[in-house]
Amino acid sequence: MSVIEQATSTLHFPALKPPQRYLFGPGPSMVHPRVYEAISKPIVGHLDAYFIQVMGDVQQLLKMAFGSSDAVTLVISGTGSAGMEAAVSNFVEPGAKVAIFANGYFSDRLTEMAKRHAANVVRFEKAWGETYSEAEARDFIRREKPQVVAFVHAETSTGALQSGHAICAAAHEVGALVIGDCVTSLGGVPVDFDQTGIDVAYSCTQKGLSCPPGLAPMAISERAMAWLRARTTPVRSWYLDIKLIHDYSTVSHRYHHTAPISMFYALREALMVIAEEGIENRWERHRRAHQSFVKGIEAMGLQMHVPAEHRIATLNTVRVPQGVDEAKVRKNLLDGPGIEIAGGFGPLAGKVFRIGVMGPLATEGNVEFFLREFKKALAQE
Amino acid sequence: MSVIEQATSTLHFPALKPPQRYLFGPGPSMVHPRVYEAISKPIVGHLDAYFIQVMGDVQQLLKMAFGSSDAVTLVISGTGSAGMEAAVSNFVEPGAKVAIFANGYFSDRLTEMAKRHAANVVRFEKAWGETYSEAEARDFIRREKPQVVAFVHAETSTGALQSGHAICAAAHEVGALVIGDCVTSLGGVPVDFDQTGIDVAYSCTQKGLSCPPGLAPMAISERAMAWLRARTTPVRSWYLDIKLIHDYSTVSHRYHHTAPISMFYALREALMVIAEEGIENRWERHRRAHQSFVKGIEAMGLQMHVPAEHRIATLNTVRVPQGVDEAKVRKNLLDGPGIEIAGGFGPLAGKVFRIGVMGPLATEGNVEFFLREFKKALAQE
């Protein structure tokens, strides 16, 4: 027996037994039992005709979720941040001017990635939680004339929803491609990919789709695909090279990498659950749960951080009342009923609670349950 | 009801029901039932103390699998190819000289990634299936004096195992870091990270670890971590930035990305199954199964592609007999008993079968079952 083996065998690793959590944070969200069943089905090979069919089904179902009839949909074998990096590394060439609507943490991450890809980044700064009017968006883009525009549709760090219509229209006027971060919107609120005019959207599986984290669904316009086919500089990332991934997943099915089979099973099932409910019914259910949530929060005398017309239905930022230690409230919720919520960070550290009402939890009954426990946790603090 | 919703609801997606396969290919391999149970356990948040513990357990158990007492072990949230790209993007600076032992497909992929990262690549070319002697390895490295040396420990495309001892010794003489591709070796054959002197090893979950694909375990020497801390040029990839991932997974546990929780559950359980068997017992079991396999193959009058002393115990390349259509043989196996094996590709297209005997399948009984069916499939052709 080797030293290593001895060291490991004397360690006591208990059996895996995760605690039961009510995931009311910004994600991961609760997972449907059917999705847990799907994720544990026996795997087949990544080039097996059955798996190719699963990938095809996922692509088709993603068109429903993104709201597109003819976008190229595909899935990156990494989490939402891998989707962001796929968008940046494929559509931002070294030296390209990238205009970023900077009103939260994920626009900062986009900035960081664009800089690492040697872009010339210009930012339109706003406070965390604010959004951009149509006129502001247009003026910025017309003035800067960038090659790429990036905005965050639903900003997880602030709870603000940014409409993309004016951004996309202005970007297309100046010949720019638009990257839209839809990590927190997909599946919970409409993305309207085609109508909005987004060129490159990426998301994750663990928020509005109510699936475990691990994959990044993307939608890419024909315009963006044509641009990519014509790109002459090499894409730095081989793993995230969209032309190669598209070829494997949709065109030739030639080996690129070994796709995470079990995660694809899970994503397919999560999308099936959504299709069976009807995506518009699902959005409506989330809207109703959100309204109940806000009503309850305001009845408690608390304030929402984002103005009513710019809130994300699935992710609420509630201001921490004066004198309350938000970390203690979160601890009370986790240690007591096992409810996970998140705090703010960056400029919003200590100032907001971030509370997700998504997927299976987006019902009036679950909102009532949450508000009751939240009130108790605040009182205990 | 929208156009998209109508289109989706009229499609008929059958319930997920993957066919039962015997995965005798180069990977993914068969998954232990305990791992399927673990992957379907309820998720917790990615910053939950329980999940931090799971990540810590996985890191500890990986030391056993890699054969290291003090390497930094961590897990990339992507497949084995993401591990390769993490190795290249973190340890290859633009303009760096990278010496690659080029004797199969995965050294070509390393070449491609290194070139995309603007490296100056020099290659020591050999035919697919050949390996390098100690003297050859030393001479190449002493002559080229690279900053980075990359070799493939177990080459999935050829079935050849390359010892890293002389490579690492010579590389360290000239001050180079060594990247070792352990995608097909980890968990099935000894990697001996410390003894060999590898600086950066990456692997996957779906081969020797008998877990579904989706994560890339890595081991990094203290020497390589020190080099990385001192690196001044930015790492192009934010998603694969090892300093940030190490900080999230091991040091501060500050949010970097949302780790694939369910996949970590699965990997922890797969490593537990290995620890309980004993890693050295497991290697021995694979060695024995491999010997039975080779004996059976030779008794059938067939030939192994790689000389006996350089074979990977877990992945066998068997030469296709003259006049046999290997694709038909594979089809017979898949359509009949549901056995997946792979063919060769590149210079070995049509010339070899690639047959994995890994994890739960690495027993004499399963080898007998396989050989019986393989013989039938060859006869049918």
C-alpha cells in the first residue's frame, strides 16, 4: 500500500448526503424531480446516434426558450461563464471596439473578458440597479460606433432588467454585433431573441431552466454566424470555438470533445418540462409569483431596490432595512428552515438581499412560505 | 400561443429512454450505480458550506488518483479538453517555445491550442502508436531548450503509453515546465505525478474514473503554481484562469463561477468507489483484465497495434484484419449486443479497433463476454 493510498484510506469521507435546501437565491434554483431522474439515466457514447438525437432535441427546444425561429442554437460544455467567454472569444477580435452597458457585476466580467481578448473597451457607466433609456442607448452606440455591443439582459447582481430593443437597433445601424447576457432571464422571463434583434445570447441551465448547473445554452443569429465564418483571425479558444462546436453538434457530428452526456439528458428533460407547461404559461406563472412577492415585501414595510418597471420577475433585490445585519438574516434562514438566499456584493454589499423565485418555487404558496420564514428571520436578527 | 410555442408543442419529443450500451470504447466508460445515485442527489448552492466540503473531498481524493502528496489538485468545469486548454492557456505565454512529443491525435490538439495561444511550437514527430526512448526524449529537450514541454501519457488515438520520467528530468534540467495529458490514464493506470515529476496534469472523468463526462481534474506542482503566480502576461481565458479557480475552490471560496454541483457529487462518489477498492488494487485489476484481453485477441489470430511494453492497460488498439470492414464490425456489435467500440482515425482510420476495458468492465468475465461477441461480429462481417 502506497503512502498516498494509506493517507486516503485513513481519511473518513462520509457518504454523500446533501442537506435539503430551498433554493431561493439567484441560482442554482430548485430542480424538477423529472430532471433528477433524467440525469441519472445510463449514458451512451458522445457519438452514439441516440445522443446526437438528444442534442438535436435540445437545440430545437432551446429555440422555444430563446424565442427564435431560425437562430443557431447550441450548448457550450461549461457553465454560464463559459457561455460568456464563448461569446467574447468568438465575436471579439483583438483590437475590436466593444461598447459595454456597465451597470452591474456581469458587465464588469464582460469587460474583463473583452480586455483579456485585447479589445478596446468603452463603457457606459451607471449605478448598480439602474437601466438605460432608449435614447441613452442609441446615443452611446451612435457616438462610439463599436464593432461589438454587449449588455446584460437580466443583471443577477442588481435585479434590473434591461430591454435590448433600442440597443440592438442602434448597434445594427452602425454595423455592430450585439452580445446579450441572458443568464438570469432564459426560461423565467421572455428573451425574445428574434424580435429584440440579439445576435449572440448565452445563458446557463441553473436559473430559469431549473436544471443543475453545468451547461451554457446559446443562440446565435444568422448574421453573427456569417460574420464568424468570415472571421480571419484565429479564435483563441479551441474548446469554445463555436464553428467547431456547431459542426459537431449540428452539421457533421464529427468529434470535437466528449459532451457531458448526463447534463444533456438533464437539460433536455428540463426543457421538456417547460414545453409541457407552455413557455408563455411559465412566464405568466413567474410574473404572478413575482407580484405576490413584491406585495408581501412591501406589506412588511420593505423596499425593492429596482423601480417596478425594470425588475426581473425571477430575481428580486430587496433593500436591507437600516441597522439590520443581512448576513445574520441569511444565516437564520439557512440554519432554520434551510432556505438559501444571497446578499449583495460590490457596491450593493450589505445593502440588498437577492431573492430568486424561480421554477418550481414560483407559486403563490411557495412565496407565502418564503415570506413567513423571511419575516421570522428578520425578527430574530 | 406564439409561433415558437406552437412549433414546439407540435413536435413529438419522446420520453428520454437511452438504450443500454456496453461501453467498450475509448470513453465514456461504464458508470457505477452508486455514481448515478450520487448525481441525482438534490443540489445545494455553489457557495454552500456543504458544497465547499464536497470540493475539498474531491481535491483530497484526486491526490490519491494522481499519485501526489502535495500537488494542488482542482477541477475545471468542463470536459477533458477544457483541462487541456486550461493547461495551455495558463502555462504557455505568447511567444513561448513549446516542445511537443507528437505521436497521436491529442498531441496534435495540444499543438493546435498552443499555436492559438501564439506559442512557438516545435514537434518531435513519430508514427501513431510509437513512443519515445529516454535518450530520444532527453536529446530533443536538451537541443530545443523550450519553456514548456508537452506529452501525452496515454494516447487515446493510438493505445500507446509514454513514460514521462526522462521527459520530466530533461525538461527540469533546461528549466521547462511539463504538461502531461493524463486523460486516458487517470484511475486506470498509475500516473505517478510526484515520482514522474509532471508539473501540470489534466484528465477527464469519463474514462479511468468511470464517471459521466463533464469535469476535468487537474494536478499542478508547487513549482508550476509558483511560476503561475509570477506570470505577468494576462491569461487569455477568464473561465479557465487557474489562479481564480484555485482561489474559489481552495483558498477564499469567493465566487468565480457556478460549479456543476451534480457533476461534483458524481465525481466524489466515483473517487470514493476507487478509494474503497484501493487504487493499487484497481490498477492491478485493470492489468489483469488487459492481459486476458490480449491473450484472447492473440488466440483469435489478431494483432495488437502497440508493442507489449508500451500498451495502455485500459485502452487496446487491435489491428483490423486484412479485408475486414471495421465499420461493419462496429455496427454489428452496436446493433446486436449493444456494445460500443471505436475505430481508428487519422493515419489509423480503418486500420485499428479501439477497445476500452475500464472500470466495472475490467473483469475477466466481462472480457470473455466481449471477446465472444467480438468474434461473432467479425464472423458476420
